[in-house]
Amino acid sequence: MTAEKSGTTGRRSGAETRADGTGAKNPPDDAAGAGPGSGSPDERASGADSSGEDDTAGTVTSAGKAKRTRKARRTGAAKAAGAASTADKTSTADKAEAGTEAGTEAGTEAGTEAEARDRADAAKKDGDAAEKSDAAKQDGTGDDEPADPWSAFGPAPEPVLGRPRRAVRAVGRFLVHEWTLAVVAALALAAAMTWPTLRYPRHTLPQDYWDPSLQAWQMAWSGHILRTNPAQLWHSNTFYPENWSFAFSDTLLGYAPAGLIGVGPEHAVLRYNIMFVLAHALAAFGAYALARQLGAGRIGGAVAGASFAYAPWLLAQAGHLHIISNGGIPLALAMLARGHGWSLRYGYRPRRRHAGWAFAGWLVAAWQLSLGFGIGLPFAYMLAGVVLVSVVLWFVRRRKVKRPFGRRLFLADVLGGLVFAAVGAALAVPYFKVAELHPNAERTIGDIGLYSPPASGFFTAPAESRVWGGLHEGARAVLPWHPEMTLLPGFVLYALAAGGLFFSVWRVRHRIFLLAGVLVTMALAMGTRFFGGRFTYVPLFDYLPGWSGLRTPGRMMLWTTLLLGLLAAGAVTAFCIRVRELAAERVPPWPGPWLRLATLLPLALVLVEGLNATPQPVVPRQPAALRTVDGPMLVLPSSQNLDQPVMLWSTDRFQPMVNGGSGFTPRSQARIREATVSFPDYASVDYLRQIGVKNVVVLRDELEGTPWEGMLDRPVDALGVAREQVGEAVVFRL
């Protein structure tokens, strides 16, 4: 009993010790000395009946000496490390030593060899644990519990960031992303390359104020009518008393959201100039995205984007926003290619398919179509051809390639194609109605011949080109209608594309396909000038619905420019790869930066060739009468060009008016102009009253040189017409 009690006392003493080595009563459950004396009652009883007391005591004493030696080493190291650390280490070591001595004393009093050996082993484990704890504290990683030894083989945990830091990091990644930088660069480049469009954006228009005035009115009308009475969208306030008058020209309906902002001519001009610059930015970005998706490098993509947006021939189209607004074409193609996992350089990669991108591509294509059929109709037929070829290839390869077409992608294409077709059909209905009501609106082969350029047009720049405009003045003089026949895409682009036929990242067969596309689109752009168009333009004119409404075949040059840009992008990308290889081979590699700087030379040359000398005429000031006189009204003098600014002036109130300018002249409008040449007289006043015209506004400063010159000298006393001066105009109230 004495030995057992003594052993129990020893076990309790070994459970927890003070810093001076003495035992402590009532230790906590997780004390360091709990292990050596925490045996079960049966184990303690068997230990008390055992023999071998001297051997056990000797064994435990040896263990205690070893622990004291380790204690001395630890104490010396702690002193070298500093006083505060020394106190901590000494306390931990004393605890381990006290546990060892308590275990030795308990084993000696018990007189059992087995129990003493167990206690000695437990005390040794406690000492080792204390030593590991001290080492961890020296490393600065110590804690109340020993570190996991396997943590050294795992990666360091990621630091937990707060919400503000995560937001800042996400914004930083977004700002330096390639596509963010591409958008910013496209916007900055557009503002610079179209300068001085934004110099006086409320008062000037690029190139002239005729067609731009018409298109500024179109955006204003679409926004106004969608805000007030969307059901009357196609029945505009112009060309009174005609219906469906909004479909007399390409509508730019896709810009209707911009038309919701602002009212009046000044806001309409500002809106036009902003959209003019944004259209150039979108064209450059879209072509860049397409070239990158097909496999071109960044500089090669930049060359494709710059050449597509700032080709010299497009400078002649500065007054036609519906032609400048072509960026949706390459952007939609890029999205569709991305969604289908297809690249010109890397081929078909099923793992890169993404149904969302494919559906977005169809939506962008539908939006592009809503800007006008002038360039949208060829785009629609091109997409139809691509779909047909893709279906054929799918049937051919479906057994060779496992799941060449995913279910989700198939649904995205079906739904996207239906949306595109629905938009096209909805937009086509008014135009077919106009063709039915106005047979003179449909083009003939003779009309196409008037606008068909000769082959020399592909090497002639418009007058708006700052680099080539003056040099090509003689070449333009021999062209029948040079605004639509100067089709130079750029001599630098020609050279880069020619080089891309022999040195490129594209495969040889792809270069041949691109070259074939260039030649075919050039032949189409020549209209009836290429062997009479019998094998190119005329079959399309005769058999494709809607094609007969396109009177300017030279605008097919848009596709030629895009294909030439892709050929050039392949050559520039291959050149950049070769430059990097040469820079890496040189020792020392100091010429590397100069070689890489040389890769920017093609881009710089393309941009220089696209510099503009576009005039920026001031828009005529709105007469005060247009802000007060009610409709239906007629503004005289009236003609195709004179009526377009009048349409812009009506954007304050959108009162009905006979005036209007478009691609054709309705017969009713022609009769009204003819009947009012003698105005004011009985016949003309009676005719205007019959068709519902209430007021006639005469612009005094515009009469000279027109058929209405001298009309203000005619008497109106016997006609029952009131005449009054309103600002610079004379108003006749019928």
C-alpha cells in the first residue's frame, strides 16, 4: 500500500510541475506530465507486484541524465537568442525535466521493473515534445500545440484578403487585361484618326451636311418615336403624305438607344459625331478580335484592325454612317468562331467551344443587320453560306470526330439563327412594302452600271486622303462617279497581304482561300465592269431577294479589305515570331528591343496611309420658323440635298412635312415640287390644300438659283393666304 500510494503521488507530481521542479496538485487534463502516470488501476496493480527495482531506477536515472544534457544545450541556445526567449525555453525544459524526475522517483518507490520502464519512456516522449516546441518557438512558428510535420510538404496557404482588397485586385486585373487595353486603344485611336470631328461636335459634320443631316435625323426620329409611339416607327414625319417613309433609306435603327438622349438639331449633330467616332472604334476592335481569334498575334491583329477601320477608300464614305458602321461584322464572326472553338491557325478545338459566345455572335450579327441592308444584306448571305458549308462538313466528319457538335452549342446556334432571321424578316417587310408602292425605287442593271468602278479604282484614293488625295487627282478625274469608285485599301496593305501569301502563320491552303476571297469580292465590287457582270454581280442581282436594292457594288470592297487585313496579320505575326527568335539568339541580346520596335513599323505605315483630310462644314442654322410653325408643312425651295438639312431642323417637334431626302424621289413628292414652282398662285395653293398642307415656309436666303426664285414678289391678296415674316423665313398660312 505504501508503494502504491507513493507511486500515485509520483504520478500526480509528474503530471504538472512548477518552474522550480516541485510538483503541483490538481493538474489540468492536458498537462504535459499527464502521460507518465495516467495508467489504469489494473496496470498500476500489476506494476506494484513486479520486481527489478534497481534496474528500473538505473534506467530512469540514465534517461534523466540525458534529458538534463539536452536541457543544458537548450538553455545555452536560448541565452544566445535573448533573455525573453530564454525564460520561455527554460520553463518548458524544466517542465519536461520535472516530469522525468517524477517518473524516476515513482518507479523506484514502486519497485516494479515494467511500470518504471513505461514511465521512463513516457517521460522521454514529454521531453522530446518540449524540445520540438522550443525549436518551433525559435523559428517563430510555435504555438500551444506542436506543428504538423506534414505541413512542410504542402504549399503555403493563400492569404485571406478582405472584400476591399479583393475588389481592388479584380479591378486591377480588369484594367490590364488585353481586351480592356484593346478597347481603350481603339477609342483613343478613333478620336485621333477622325480628328477634327470632335473639335466642334455640336456645329459641324464630317464631309458635308447633306447625307449626315439625313442620318442624324434618322437616329433622332427612331429615339423619338420609340419613346412616344413605337407603332408609327416606319411612318415618319417626312415625305408627307407618304407612308412607310422611314424605309426609304437605310435606317440606322440599331442606334435608336442613342436617339433617346437629347432633343433638337444641336443634340442630333452631337449624337451623329459621337456615333461616327464610336463606329470607327468598333470597326478597329472587331477586326482585331477576329484576327486574334483566328490565331494572329497582337501586332498582327492591330494591323488587321487599323487597316479595316482606316482604309483610304473609306474616307470617301465619311458622309455615310451606315457604311462606316461595319464593326459588327468582324466582331460577330469573331464571337461565332470563339463559340465554335475554331481558329484559322489551330483548327477545330472542341474543348474551347462555348455556347454563350456563339449566341452572342448571332445577337451582334442581328444588331449589325439593323443598321442597314446596304452592307447588312451581303453579310446575311455570307452567314447563310457559312452555315450551309458548316452543315455539310458536320455530316462528313461526324463519324471521324467524337461529338463534333455539342448539344448546348447546337441549341445556341438554332436560337441565335432564329433571332437573326426574325430581325432580318421584320426589317425586310417595310422595304418590300416600299418596293411594292414605289416601283421606281427598285434599281436596274443600268443603275448598277453607273456606279460600277473600273479596275483602276482599286489603286485610286479619294480626295479626303491626306497622303494620296492630291497625288491621285488626275486618276479621279477620269472616273465617272469618283465618290463611289475610289477604292484604294492602302498600298501598305497590298504589300503586307502579298507578303502574307509567302510568309505567314496561316497554312498554305488558308492563304489560298483568303486570296480567292479577295479576288471574288473585287470582281463583285466591279459590278458590271468585270465581263459585264454576267458571272459575278448580275446572277446575284437577278436571283437573290433584296440584292436588286443595292445600287453601289463598290461597297463590296469592305470584304476585300477585311480579307487583305487577315493576310497581312498572318505575315506580321510570322515576322514578330521571327524577330523574337533572332533576339533570343543574339549574345548579348541588346539588339532585341530595336528588332521588336521594328515590328510596329507595319502598323505605323497603315495608320499613316489612313490619315484624313475630311472637311468639317458648319451645319446651317435652324430657322426660327421651324420651331413654331405647325405641320403638315412644305419648306421651299425643295430638292434632294436641300431637304436633308430641313429634316434635321424638324427634330425639335417632328411636325409632318413634305420635304425629305433619300435614295429615290417618290412620285408624290416630285409632283408637289412641280406644282409649287409657280407658288403662290391659285393652282398651287389649291393643290396643297387638297393634300392637307397647312403652311408653306420659304427660306429667303436659299431661293437664288432655284426654280422658286422670285416667288416672294408675287401677290397673295386674292388667294385667301396669310403671309408673315418669321425670322429669316416667310410663312404662308393656307
